[in-house]
Amino acid sequence: MSAGDYVVIRSAFQKKAITDYGTSVTRTPVTKTTSNTYGDETLSDGTPGSITVFFQPKLNKSWDFSKDGEIKGLDALMLTLYGQALTKNDKITYQSKNYRIHDIDDVYLEGNKIYRRANLYITD
């Protein structure tokens, strides 16, 4: 495949998954600090902003993904555009429920990033 083919694939993902079936969520970037004295971790919220994603909450069963021999359970799955800024512990608000990003995987096709997949868990 040529480099232009990956642009077409990314564009198709954006058109179908994000534009046609996407939904708006609120992403609040989170900064994690660690105390020098006791090592306690504190999460501080930044400025919230709206992003368009493909969001799939858990449907009467837990989602499990196996990657490199590791099984991960989660409460929701979120797909974003390949360049979307996301970090672990960011807060995502969807339909009045708050989620935190547990982990993020970049999905590649032959070495070219196509989209990002985030596993989320409910925090309230």
C-alpha cells in the first residue's frame, strides 16, 4: 500500500465511525502529581473541552480485549481520530456519567496510525 492509501483509510474511519456514528463527549485533561513526602498521588482537572468520538458503553456484559496475553475489563470503549490528544486518567463525561481513561492503544495498519482506542471505567 502507498502512503496515500493510509490517508484514505484514516479518512474513511473519520467519515464513518466519527462523522456518521460519532457523539460529542467532554474531555477534561488530568494532571497527576506525586507528593515528595509520602508518595501520595493527586489528580487535578484541567480545562474541559468537547470532542467527537465513537463511544460504546458496556451493554449488559463486560468488554474484554486480549492484547499481548493481558485481559482487560472495562466499562466503555472509545475510538478517536489518530491525532486526538488523550492521556491516561483523563476524565470523559458521556450522558451525565464520568469515566476515566484506563489505557490507550494506537491502532496501526502496516506501521501507519489509523485511530486511537481508549478503554474507560466509570468513576461515579
